[in-house]
Amino acid sequence: MTSPSTPRPTSSSRERILGRVRAALADAPTAPPAARDYLTSHTPDDPTVILDLLHENLADYRALVHRARESELPSVVGDLLAKHGSGSVAVPPGLPASWLSGTTVEQRHDEGAPLTPYDLDATDAVITGCALAIAETGTIVLDGGPGQGRRALTLVPDVHICVVRAADQVVASVPQAMPRLDPSRPLTWISGPSATSDIELDRVEGVHGPRTLHVVLVTEASAPGERGGTAAEA
């Protein structure tokens, strides 16, 4: 009886086929190296164009997109929580306290004693920052850093408000994003609210994560033609 560690004999048919392949390739020329001169981005290197593309693609994935200056952020966050009738909001460690200074909603901090799954299920909303946002794919990337929290924090509450700093957190493409991300960290890639569909293509949102995703693009000052302030939503 052959032991589990004993290699199984190779079938004669397999050896014959592999032998014919090797013989056919014996005089074949060496394949040239793969071309690596592809574009790393298909978007003009213009911050305004990149931000507009991010806004457009986020909205295409059914995220609700807002633009605000830094000074407007507390009122925007407060308005969004009020709009959803949120009575509580989960707060990850390291989130700037000023972001929630425009609301009296109960803050449930996920530090010290972490919020349990039951706590999160009973929490109406969560607010986080992000690591990066990718314009060409309309994707927000979280890596569990300060102001982002653990993955469960953004998957259980029904409303997720994500703040993106346009000046230093927006890139055009995935190839531009990868060198700025640490693969050893718990990366969560978000493109719109959680959604799935059945064989009839009936879309259902909120099955595997938040039903509603708000993305607030924070800019320091309004530029000419910019969709800015609390009224900007798509």
C-alpha cells in the first residue's frame, strides 16, 4: 500500500503528451519580455478634473456625494445625521472631535471596550475618514488607521458617512493608489453602498453592509464653478 507521503507515479499518457510539448518547443525562440509601458492613469493630471471624476463615479455607484470646506464639515455631518433621524453614531479612535461638533447625536466611541456586534447593530450611523479615494473607479479605501476604525465598524450600521480630504487623499487610478497603501493593513475597498441582485437583476441594498453611503469631499476653498457647500449632493 502506498503511504500518503509516497509520490504517485506519473501516468504514461501524461508523460507522452508532455514529451511531445517539450519536443515541439525545443527550437522555439525565447519569448520577449512583457511590455510594461502601459499607462498608470487615463485621467489628465489636473486636481479639479480628478476630483470631478471621483464625484461622478461615486454618484454612479449610488453613493450620495457632498462637497464642503473644512469649516463647513461639522454642519454637513450634523445635517446628514439629522436627515436620517440618527439617534446614535459610532466613532472610531482618532476621529477629529470637530467633525461631530455640529450635532448632539449620541456618540458611541469604539475604544477602550470595543462596541459589540449587538451595540453596532443598535447604532444608527458611523462616521469615518479614509486612507485614499480612487477617481477612475469611484472607490474609497479604508485601512483601519486613525479615524477609520476596524472593519466591522463600517459594515454593521445602516448609514456610513465617509470624509475624504481632496487635497491629499484623492488619486486618479488604482496603479497610483497601490504604492500608497500598506498591504499588511486590513484594507476595505468601498464602491457605493452594499448591494446585491438576484437572477432577475432586482437590486437590494444593505444586505452585506450599509444601505446608505455618504461621501463628503472636503476642500479648503471654493474654486470657480465648484459644486460646494452643504447643497452639493449627487
